[in-house]
Amino acid sequence: MSSLVPAERIESRIFLIRGQKVMLDRDLAELYGVKPIVLRQQVKRNVKRFPEDFVFQLTQEEAELLVSQNVIPTKRSLGGYLPYIWSVASSP
């Protein structure tokens, strides 16, 4: 039996960063039922398998922008690291 995730739950976690529709690693990990560190470890261990435009790490300024736009409550909620961002679709 598979569990479907409501589209609204996914759509509310998609943001536009660097002109791309993306999800934070913590949100993607939650959808897959794994810890964010698991996704980050896979990127680090398999860096050649993930194109730079598919997975990239936020800059300090981008993280601060997410906080200022209330996407995330505080930088502390990021767990002391700059999150990875996963592309979910090409922007028009």
C-alpha cells in the first residue's frame, strides 16, 4: 500500500530561488520519511551524480532572505548549517 502526499502539502514547500523551483532538504526529507542528514550525505558522497543546477547549497544571504520572508522561522531552525536545495521543476 502506498501513501499519497496531498499536492497542497508539496506545493506549499516549493520556493523560487536562483530562478528555479526548489525545495529545502528538510522538506524533501520529510516527504521521503528520512532525516535531512541522509540527503546531505548522499550529495557529499555522490557529488558527480548531482548536477549543480539540481542540488546546491544556499548561501548565507539566501538563508537570511528565507528568514526575512518567513519561509523559515529563524536561521537556528536550519540546524546550524546552510541547507541544500533540490530542484523540483524547470521554471518557464
